[in-house]
Amino acid sequence: MSFFDKIFGGKEQPSEDKKSFWKKIESEQDLANALEKSFENRIAIFKHSTSCFISKTVLRNFEKEIESSNQKADLYYLDLLAYRPISNKIAEDLDVTHQSPQLIVIENGKAINNASHQDISADQLI
């Protein structure tokens, strides 16, 4: 890894290197399953642009926060460049304006909180 990759994030890590608490959303069925899960307990969807430095930085900071917290929400990860139609469906179905990066907190099938960029925090899950 080059010096600049260490500073600016370099290439996106392979998906198997993602933190173990993430559940991926890669299909409309994955989204439907996540929304169904929100009726059992609170969930959050992190919409991430894999080509954006700001999004990478926010994702890393959020992951560090989550690792040191005792949050109980199920966390879902969406690569919005690879799955843009699903990202659009989330925005439409939950009536939340699309942004990137974005964290959407969902309870009982409805968005109860959302934030973008530096406003994303594990505190939103409480």
C-alpha cells in the first residue's frame, strides 16, 4: 500500500474485509428482509459511495464508533454505486432524500432518523 493510499484510503477493501457487523443489501429481497427485521428491532442502513473519499472517511469513523459502543441495531451496508436502483428504492419507499454517505435508521418499516456526511453518528441508533 502506498503512502497516499494509507492517508486517503486507497482502493476499497474487498467485501470479505468489511466489519463483521454489516449485513449487505444487494437485492430488493435483501432490502425487504431488512425492512421486515425493523419490526423486531431497530435497523440502520449505511449508504456508501465506494468512489468517494468523504464517504470512505465517514464509513471508517462510523465503524470505529460502532466497535466501541454497545448499540443494539442491526446494521446494513449498501454500495450505492453497485446497487443504485436499490438506493433509489430506499429513498422512494422511506421518503428520505438520497444523499451519500447516508445513515437511515428504521423502526417498524419507517425511517425515524437519517443523517449524511459528518452528521452520521452511532448516537443516531439510540
